[in-house]
Amino acid sequence: MSKLAAEIAKRRTFGIISHPDAGKTTLTEKLLLFGGAIQTAGAVKSNKIKKGATSDFMEIERQRGISVATSVMTFDYQGVKINILDTPGHKDFAEDTYRTLTAVDSVILVIDCVKGVEEQTERLMEVCRMRKTPVIIFINKMDREGQNPFDLLDELEQKLSIRVRPLTWPINMGSNFKGVYHLLDRSLNLFSANKTKIEKNVVAVDIHTPELDARVGDKDAAQLREDVELIEGVYEPFDRAEYLSGEIAPVFFGSAVNNFGIQELLDTFTKIAPPTQARGTDVRVVEPAEKKFTGFVFKIHANLDPKHRDRIAFLRICSGVFQRNTFYQHIRLKKNVRFANPYNFMAQEKEVIEEGFPGDVIGLYDTGNFKIGDTLTEGEVLNYQGIPNFSPEIFKELINLDPMKAKQLEKGIDQLTDEGVAQLFLQPQLGNRKIVGTVGDLQYEVIQYRLEHEYGAKCRFDGMQVSKACWITSEDPKKLQEFVRLKGQNIAQDKDGNYVFLAESDWILRMNQTNNPEIEFHFTSEFKLA
Ligand code: G4P
């Protein structure tokens, strides 16, 4: 096998997603602990913005620092190179998570066994389904009195529209939680609560022998036999191909905070999760084993030090070998760029790298050349797809409060929206009115704070009567122009000059859709790449 092929086969690049508080941060930390990347629990700080912190800007700043450090966590485990891409837990930053999902090859979804499937989980799964991303589900907090595991599986199937297949099965839960039975290995992992150390208590047990009764007691032994019989009757044997095509999600049970069930999860993950996958571009599918380097930027992070306006662009390598100090073509800008200090991330350390392989995520210092979605290649003109902007949900008008600082405001909002903090829409016909669209209120506070502290510009946001924005196109350019002219105030343009229709309500949007069949309304900007 060539070196490139061997490096590709070794990599598992994935994201952990969950509704806030289900245990994503804890699980991430425990995976690092099992992988030997950190020695003690508590080393990975939560990147979530704690409840009630919405007006605490120092907290936001602190969190931004942490989330750079934990954006990618890399470690080696049993010959496999694991790249965990962190996703923000806070719902106002959901769009960051959607974008990160475009850079992974698979996903681990964490569910709280007490709460079951929560709202954010449903939305995140929709993105995974759209992209056919393979998903493993970890049902967490089994040390709490949760829902019946069969009911949980039903709920997962119904609410997430995916078939599930348990690979471990719990023996009781809450204060009576005794451990899990591994349905494939036919072994028993007995539970002992331990928050700091990894203790393994795994035994191979034939559940049809009295040994099971001796280990877990008659009642639980009988229940487990009954459950296993039911599972084997109801569910088809686990088929990896179905998992890889995103049709079926294997399910594990455990308790992250107690280090329990993590080993089974990690061992199975390294065996079944996909290595670096091929990716679609606007012209063709690129295989990771192709010799020439290609990659795309899926996240941009501003420097924490306001004196240095440079940023870190996170690039996912899709094919070939990325080399330090080598010129690559920046497709959108049509110019050559090279990087003297690209780095990767080992747990919380970062180090300058000489080369990177498909599946890796590297950090590139950027002085304003990158936008989210930008592609780098060795010269071939292609653009990676699937980094859409989603139609925002909240819209506010940006008002400049200091006319002397109009330039700074302009530059600031331009750069912040390049980073993907929010989307900017312009209404040139209305004195170049600027509308900022986001998925959460918190972003306005972040923008206002950052504009002031990083760019010296003061602003205010005024609420608007807009509930939905969609991009509009038409096969007939005349019809589009006519629609744009007729709708006046309801029309804006995105940063690339595409027309956007701003609707006051869902009803108005539907009415316009019905009355204008020749106009297409798009809810993500994906159409731009189609
Ligand atoms: P998130 O990143 O998905 O938002 O969740 P996070 O890991 O921060 O976990 C949320 C809370 O759930 C934390 O408690 C964490 O300790 C707890 N937790 C995680 N795994 C388990 C588990 O297996 N069992 C139980 N009972 N709790 C678990 P917290 O009180 O919010 O924070 P902390 O003070 O404990 O850190």
C-alpha cells in the first residue's frame, strides 16, 4: 500500500453531536482519556456557553478561546488516527455545527436516557440524513432513572427517521444499573461508578448458563435473557454496509461521567466507522487517494487578540498530501497562496506540521483571504459542495451609531460574516441598508461586542418584521428582474449579490410561492453550487 493509501485508511474523522447537556463534552473528554491523549478527567473544558451567560461578554470571549483549543482533537488509538471535530453545543451556534458536519466522515450522537430525543438532536440528525453521514448513537446517563430502553429505541426511530440496532444492552438503570451486555461479543461489562479512572470489568458470559445469574442476580438475569431474545427476534443482524450508507445507526448504552460503556463504543467505532471518504465538488467527485491535494475551509476563527486581526481558517484535507510552504490555488480568489505555519492539534497542544493527509483538519493563519466554503487545489478548478448558508431565523437592521467609524463598521461586519457568525444582506435600493440574519439572539450580542472591541465601531440592532429569507432564482432572467422590481422593500442581496426574498411571515412566503410559480425559492444557499 502506498503511504497515502495507508494514511487514508488509518484516519477516522468524526463529530460528536448532542442536545446541550446530554453529555457531549464529557464523552469527548472520556474518549481522549481512553485514547491516552489526556491523563486525568477534567482536562477538557466545556466549550458551551453556560446558561445565563448571554450578557456576560467575558464569558463569550473565554469560550471563544476554549473553542479554538478544542476545535479539533487528534489522538492515536490502536493504530487508528482519530480526529474529533468539536461542535458548539449552544443552539444559537447551530449553524457552526451544521458546517462542521460537512467536514466529518461520521458522527456519534449522544442522547440523554432521561430526556430522550430533544429538539436540537432532531435538527442535527436532519443534516446527517441529508448527507447520508453514518451515525452511532450513545445513550448516556444510564446511572439515572431513564426511559425504558425499548421505548428509547422506538423514539429514536420515529423522531430521527433512522433505523437503529442496539449493539450493547443495559441491565437495569439508575441506582440499579448493573452494566451492559455486548450483543456481538457476548460479553458482560459490569458497572461500577468511577469518575476518574478507567476500570474494566469485562467477562465473556454465555447468558444461558447460571453464571449470568451468579453475576447479576436471578431477576436481572431472567430479564436480560428475555430482552436479548426479543432484540434478536426483532432486529436484523448488524450489517456494517447499512451503517456506512446512513440507513442504520448502531446503539450503545453507557455513562460517560462514570467512564462506563466508552471502551465498547471506542473499540467498535474504530472497527466500523468509515475512513476518509470521497467528496463531491461542483464538477466531479474527488477520491481521497488522488495524488493532488485538495481541501476546503469549513470554519474560521478570529484571533482573540484584538491587536492582531489575523484569523485561523480550519481546512479539511480531502485528497493528496498537503505540504507546508507550498503554493496552492485559492479557487475563489484565483490566486496562489502558501502557508509557512500550518498546524494540527494534539489534544490541546498545537504543533506546526510539514504535511497533512486526507481526513486531517489543519489550522491556517489567515489575514482575510478566506471565507467559509473556500477551496484550495493544486490548480484544478473545482469547488467543494455542501457548505450551505441556511436561511436565518432572526433578522435585524444594523444601525451605525458613530458616523466617523462607518468604514470600520463596514469592514468589521464584512469580516465577521465571512467567519460565519451571521449572514449579511444588503438593500442597495434603500440607501444600502444592512440586515443581519442569524439563527439565535446571542449572535447579535457577540457581533455588537466584537465590532466595538475589535473594530472600534459602535452599532445598534433594530428588530424587523421578517421571519424568513429565501434565495430566489428563475430560469427566466426577465421574470426574476420583474419580481425583484415589484417586491421592492422585500428584496435584499446576499454578499455574493444573489437576490433574497424577505418574507414577513410564513403565510406571505407561501402566498408568494403560489403566485409566482416561475420563481424558485431556496431555503439554503446550496443552489449556488448546483
Ligand atoms: P454537553 O457537552 O452535551 O452540553 O454536556 P456535558 O458533557 O457538559 O454534560 C452535562 C451534564 O451532564 C454535566 O453535569 C455532566 O457531568 C453530566 N453527565 C455527563 N455524563 C453523565 C452520566 O453518564 N451520568 C450522569 N448522571 N451525569 C452525566 P453538570 O452538573 O452540568 O456539570 P458538572 O458540574 O458535573 O461538570
